[in-house]
Amino acid sequence: MTIETTNAGILALIAVMTLVTVVTRFGGVFLMSFVTINPRIESFINTMASSVLIAIIVPMAFSGDAGSLAALVVTAVIMLATKKPLPAIAAGIAAAGLVRYSGITGF
């Protein structure tokens, strides 16, 4: 299936992605309304976000460029130091930008 990269094609892709996102979000809430939340399920839900993050970060740590590695290290250090995610994320983005802007390609 191919969609032309005209304005209509791009808008169609955005509409489809929006629909899939909305259905997924509401579908998850609907399905979870039938599940009794016990401590085991609550633990699963709480650790799921961490698992998704780890699945995204680990490949980047092994195959990413210097900017992504700098972002990873700076974000981890700031997060451990401050225990606040927003400053850590901002510092990681700034580190990636600075490393990429300076042209550093590897360590």
C-alpha cells in the first residue's frame, strides 16, 4: 500500500495515525475496566513503562551516535543527582544538540 506524498496523502496518514492512537488509548481503558486491579497487576502496570523505556534506550546505547550517547549519559547522571525527570530530559536534549552541533562523531 502506498500513499502519495501530496497534502491530501499526508493528511490521510495523520488521520489514520490519530485514529489508531485514539482507539488504542480508549481500547486499553475499556479492556482494563473488566480487570480487577490486585497488587500483582498493579506491579505489572507500574513496571511496564520502565520496560518500554529500557527497550528504547538499550539499542541506542549500543548503536547510537555520539550525540545519543551523550544524551543518555547526561540524562542518567542528572536524573540520579536530582531525582527530577524534566531537568534530566532537558539536559540530555541539550547535550545531544551540543555534541551534534560541535561535529563530534565518536568517543
